[in-house]
Amino acid sequence: MSPRRVIGIDAGGTKLVGGVVDEGLGVRHRVHRLWRGGDRGEVLDVIVEAVEEARAAAPDAASVGIGIPSLVERETGASMFSTHLPLEGVPFRDLMRERLGLPVYVDNDANVAALAEFRAGAAQGARHVVMLTLGTGIGGGVIVDGRLYRGARGGGAELGHMVIDEDGPPCQGACPNRGCLEAMASGTAIGREGAAAAAREPESALARELREGREITGALVTELAHDGDAAARDVLERVGGHLGVGIANIVNVFEPEVVVVGGGAIAGGDLLLEPARAVVAERALPPSRDLVRIVPAHFGGEAGMVGAALLALDEGGV
Amino acid sequence: MSPRRVIGIDAGGTKLVGGVVDEGLGVRHRVHRLWRGGDRGEVLDVIVEAVEEARAAAPDAASVGIGIPSLVERETGASMFSTHLPLEGVPFRDLMRERLGLPVYVDNDANVAALAEFRAGAAQGARHVVMLTLGTGIGGGVIVDGRLYRGARGGGAELGHMVIDEDGPPCQGACPNRGCLEAMASGTAIGREGAAAAAREPESALARELREGREITGALVTELAHDGDAAARDVLERVGGHLGVGIANIVNVFEPEVVVVGGGAIAGGDLLLEPARAVVAERALPPSRDLVRIVPAHFGGEAGMVGAALLALDEGGV
């Protein structure tokens, strides 16, 4: 008998990553899509196409798990709200079941990433885990005593929308708040701070890239920081400090054993995590701050996909 | 057979409230103590004396529940850390069992207050509840799907030490942080803002009280606000706004059905809660912000004592 396989889809704020995942969490037949910036219909079409592409390669895949950047209603799998995709009020799970003719399981993208890191990644063995995914935005996932925390209906664990500076910069997308962790420590924030540093420091590599016409993104700042540009390193240190304030809050609020940091911006590695750890050591309450480990994600950019597959494997990928 | 009774003690940051509590949550034989500002030994003596006083009135009381303003280790009932009493590293439960010769159950003071409001108070019927106690500091208690959330070892739910302004004023007691909700929205913060307003606005009733030699405390500001003093009302409105930023964070992080606000500072009532509700409506994410009710505590200053008694009644008051 061949091992049971499912399709995992991580439909993040800027791109989709999918694949066919077996019970040992081996991944094959990867699929990738960038959003074409479209409306609700186009976003749903892209997801369906991606599933169909994976399914063509693995017709035995018995069910589909999908992570979306939304507040997902636990009971119905509906997308109640999304800051980054036009998915507000979409009966997502039912709609996907109908279009795909397969069992479909849906949760928030950072929730499923947390599930992957908890079960088989950087937080294996811990029972109390918090995951932050640093990308365009910041997603949050919380494992409480071995189970995903979802809140009253499924909208909980939006850790990116925890304010750390009440008079800070406006948040992004459809979030009405300001000074959210997402506004201060996401990949987008790294890009914004990098652009400001480029303007301020004409001798920096950042400024040179800007003069050569490149857009200052979080990824570029991170690359230049690894290459040793002092201005870019300063940006990661500052942003890492904000991240540390957020993680200190998480330590005081949840007392986790492990905080896993993933998403594209974790490419900064210790250039981002070391300043964050220093701030947690300085600002969080003992003894919780001494208990917690702050570590990069094991599954990197595939945590969401693997976690989405786990959702399907868990919930009955018959 | 007479109903089972236990002793409940709320040993808060500034004072102790205790009583004999029966299974119907009727309270008799209340005891009160103010800390004499002493060291560890004196604090422990005061607690023992208070229990003995209640016990003298109700010799049938079978066990004791105690809430303390500490991070309490779940397994051992030890006080791992306290911002407001000299109880760091005290094997509190074992020590009290030995001195009292009775079964003793211990938890964080705001945790037990949350338990009381959830079981029999303002949050009855809800499954996801957050409690904030606004006094000298701010305590937090979280009920997740009907159970107290404690974190990995018991140090979780320190919601007062969630930063909402990373460059804000230093926090209090032994907290090393700054801009914590406690530093911005506690009774102490109301007093501090009131003193600043008194200095700024010589025509205000606040300034008049100051000239007459009274200390500007949170309680005095609240009293003057109820009397209609505009400066005092402004203080409550501003502090209520900070409280709203903190509750918006709580809404995004936990998605509770009810947030209960208790502690001495809730004497401000809607003068404090209305500005908080307005900020939550403006800044928290839909639909979580539309689900949540933000209400004053039912048990007022006795929530901690009743909750401590519940702990004892639950966990085996023989």
C-alpha cells in the first residue's frame, strides 16, 4: 500500500506555495504562484489552479489543506476577514470543496505554520509554542498545551496586530490600527526603514542600490546586511529591537517554551534575532524570559504548506 | 449537613481581602489587612493571621485558596516572581500548608479574579474570557474555552506587562520594562496623570485638592471626575484610551467573547470604559471587535477573594 498523501497549500499575502505531502512530511510536486493582484474571483481561481496542478501529479492525493491570511471561522472554514487578500466574508472551505470535489480543511496561514514547527520543526517537543511569520505582514500562531489556539470563533492569535507603539506608523492592508508589530517589524517595515536609511546615508550600499534604480525591499536590505553594509545592518538591528518588544509581550502574555520566527524576513537570521533576544532579556519578566527559546523556523518558507498538509492529514485526509 | 465552606484570600499588591465562602459563593466573616510595607516574613505573617482570623469564625472551613500578585508555578504553588510583593522564589503553597495545617491552593490574583467572573460574575456563560484588574498595577487572567490559561509553568497572562508604547514611561515595582499597559492605565497611572493635570490646570478641582494638601491618587481623580471636574474627566478619558489600545491588543490576540475590567480603578466606570470601547471599535480587527463585550466586574473588589475560594472549592476542599 502506498503512503497516504495530501495536498498542502499556503496561500500567503503575496504568493502561494503548495505541494504534495506524504505522512512522513516528504514534499513533492511543488507548485508556486504569485498573486496577479486580482479581485476575489481571480484569487480563488489561482488557488484552484494550483491545487489542480498538484493533483495532476498525484491523483491519489485524498484531501487538501489550505492556509490563508485570514481570520478563519473555526466551525465553517469561512474567511471572516483578511488584511492582505480580498477574502472578507468568503465561505472559503465550502466553496473550495465544491470546486475541487475533495475534502478541504482551512485555517489561518500562520496557525498552520505553527502546527508544522510544533509537530516536526523547531519547536518539536515543546507544549507551549508561539510562531511569528515575518513577511509582507506578520502572522501569529499559538500552540497551547499541544493544541492550536483559535479564540472564540477562530479569529485569535493575530499577534502581528498587537500594538507596541500606540502612536506609531499606520498598519497595512485592511488593518485600521497603528504601531502594530506588523507595522514595525515585518519584511515591509525592513524595506521602509531601509529606504529611509538609504536617503539618510549616501555612502551606504543601500544608497548605491537606490541610485542604481533598485527598489529597497526587505529582501534587499537583508542581502546587503549579510554582505556587511553597516546601514543595512543598523536597519535589521533596529527592526530586531521592535521584534524583541513584541516577543517580550508574547513572553509575558503566553509564557511559551519556544518562539519560532519564520516567514521570508527570517532570512536576516541572527542579524534580526540577536537584537530581539537582547531586548527580551532586558524587558520581559523573569523567570518566563529565562525559559523561552527564540529560534528560526525549521521549515523556512515551507512551514505554511507543510502545516496546511498536516491539517488535512489530521482532520481526515481519507 | 451544613454546606461546605472554605477560606478565600486575595493578597493583592497593596492590601489583603479575605473571607469565608460557601459553595453558593456566599461570603461571611470578611477580613481585611493593609501591608505594613514589610519584608517577606511580615507579608507571610499577615496572610497567616488573616487566615487564622477567618478560621476562628468558621472552624469548619476545610481548606484555603489564596491569590497572590505573583507568577505562580503551577505544579508546586511556588511564587516564581512578584512585581509588587517580596515573594520571589518563595515555596508559597508548601509554606502555607505547613504553617496553617490545612490544604492550601494558590494561583495568581488576577487568574482567580477571572475565575470568579467567569463562573458566577460578569462573564457567566462565555467560554473565552479575559480579565484585567486595574489597581496599583494591572493583573491579567485568561479563560480559554472554559479553563484558566497559565502558560508553560504558570507565568502566563501577565497582560499588565504588555507594552503598548515602547518608549513610554518606566513600569513599576520589579518590572524592568517601559510603556507597559500597567504603566499607562493602572490606578497608579490615573494618579500620576491627575497630578500632572493638577499642575497644568490651576482652575481645576484637582489643582484645588492639591493646594489643600491632598495627595492626587487614582481614587481621588476618579471621585472628582464623577463630581464633574473637567480636568479629572480628561484624565480618565486619556487613560481609558490607553486601556482601549491594550484591550484592542487583547481582542486581536485572544478573540475573547468578554473582557471584564475590575480592580479598584473600575470605580471610574463608563468614564473609563467608554473611551476604551471607542478605541477598540476603531483599532481592533473585525469581526473580533464586534463580538467582544467590555464590561465592569460583577464582584468588584471581591472578585479575587471569591475566585481564590473557588480554587479551593474546585481543587478539593475535602
